[in-house]
Amino acid sequence: MCADHPAFGYVDHRPLSVWILAVWKRLLGEALVAIRLLPALVGAACVVLGGEFARALDGGRWAQRLTALAMVAAPVYLGTHHVFSMNSFAALLWLLAMRAVIAALDAPRRWPLAVAWLVVAAILLLGGRSRGNYLVPAYPPLLAAGAVALERFAGRRGRMVRALPFAVLVLGSAPLVPLAIPILPVERYIPYAKALGQEPSTDERKEVGPLSQHYADMHGWQELTDLVVRAWETLTPEERARAAIFGQNYGEAGAVTVLGRRRGLPEAISGHNNFWHWGPPKRGDGSIVVIIGGDEADHMESFASVTAVDTLHAPLAMPYERGLTVFIGRGLRRPLAEAWGRVRHYD
Amino acid sequence: MDAPQPPPQAPPPLDRRGLALLALAFLALELVVIRQYG
């Protein structure tokens, strides 16, 4: 959605990845396959750059291959590069930035990598609100440095010793791949993850269901869009001309906008993060609103009448998304501008 | 008189084939998923 609204900054994004996506969508369209191809290509480039980084640290073929294999085998990089997000470019930027630092030195040295990592880790710790995974993009140069150090140790030893790190990487990572990218059908994934001792989790202090949030957030959007289309089709043509669709968060509003575009739905609105800045509906007066989720009693305070259309059934979605009711609110009690000022939330 | 400086050592060659194969393996894994769910 942000790529449809180019700007110099966003509430919860830095702008670079958004600008890149805007250009990419212009070139290849907005099919999911096309959008997801870009981070996959970036991830593949990181594999090559990781190996090249080892070479810049005086690593030979063995160290270069070990670094590149570590990039392929690390589940976190597989998981980061199969969907588009601002995180898709972070490892690439770290590699390029640290490579420039190494190139500026008169000899290949590893200490700048440790210093950079320690400085950023300290900043994140002092910030107090950071997650451990913020440091994930910083590791590829360290993987290269580690591979070069291992090469110096293993280079003077036999073939078995030299093969061992490769075997450990492959055998250690292979069972974890289904946790990073959805290669298993969901009905097989759930018992598989449980057998590995992997409980569903989230980084956002939210309740989780049978799936971790990165997988749960892939469920329910089509069903939600179907439900909103059903609600929209109950409106008369005159009502549709002045109606809006309101989501409680950017996930709902974004999904209904993208998936509903070909089904005749207008762009959805929301008070969440950047959606609030994109403003109230440009068409109509907001006096008829298809409302995704929320509480009926709350909606009654804002509208003269509220009708529940149906409730979403999406058992694999995040708990706060799976049982949403879609309402139609009629007769906004406040002027639209005043109502819009009350719906903003940044989180 | 200063001792002659050794010539700077050439960096190791880049393992183009190995890195390309590993990058392709990464891309193939991602594309399997992207094709299936994209």
C-alpha cells in the first residue's frame, strides 16, 4: 500500500524499500509472484556477496563457499526473503556498507565488523524497545569472518575436518527450513513444529493461535475480502457511491484494498499508522461505512444504525483477526473531519 | 638501507561457480514457495 503513496517517510517504514517496490510494481505489476521475486533475488545476491565478503577478508574458495552456504542454510534469511518487506534489503545494505569499510582499509581486517556489531547492539539495547532480530542483517559479514578464521584452522587438516562444517550446516538447518518458509501443508506443519519443540510465537506481545504470527498473518485475508464484498453488495448503487470501507488496522485495510480491487471495492481506509495520513475517503461523506471488526456498542456511538453482516471464519489467522464481524454503519453522528481525528492510532 | 617491501599479495580468486550454484539453490528454495503461495 505504501508503494501506492510515495513519500519521504512513513509512520512505521523507512522509505527506501517503498520506493524500490513502487518502481518494481511499475515494471512488473502487482501480482504476488512478481512482488516476491524481488526479495528472493536480493537474498540470492546476498549469498554471492557473502562469499565475496569472505574473499575480501582473504578467504579462499573454502571460506567463500562456507559463508555462502551459511547464508542459504540460515532459516532466518530464507524467511526474510520470501515475502517483500523493508527487512528484505537490510542484509544487503549491511553487506554493502561493511564491504565498503573493508575496502577502505589498507589490509583485510576483521575488527571493524566486531566494532560495528557491538555499537549497533549497544544502541539497540540502550533504546530499550528493540527486538533481538533487529541484529539479524548484521551477521553475514560476521559469518564471512568466521569462515575465514575456520579456513585457517581447517586448511591444514584432513578432508573430513574440512567437510565437517558443511555437513553441520546442511544437517543442522534442513529440519528448520519448514519453520522459515511454508514448504509443508499447514496440517502437517503444525505437528511438525510441535515435534521440534517450536511453540507458536510472535514478536509483538499478542495472543497466538495454532501458528506463529509470520504464518498466521498469511491466513484469512481472502475470506475477509469475500465477506466485505458480500457486505458491499447489500448496498444500493446510490449508497455505494458514498460508502467507505474501514479496517481497524493496516493489515485489514491493505488486504481488502489489494484483494478487493478487482472485485469492484474502493480503497479501504483505516486510522492505523500511515492509513490515517492517507485521509478520510476521497469520495462520499462517510455516512455509510462498511466496518471491519470492532465492537458493535462502540460503533453505535458513532453511527445512527449499525447492522452486523456476518462473522469471519479463519481459524488459522491471528486470534484478533479470526472472528471479526463485518458491520454496516449508517448515519455518521459527527462531521467526517472530526470523526477522522478520533480514529488515529500509531502502533 | 631499508629492506625491499614484498609485493602486495593478490586477493584469492572469487569462486564464481560455487557462489553462483549456492545462490541458485537459495533462489530455487524461495521460488518453490513463491510459486506455490504467490
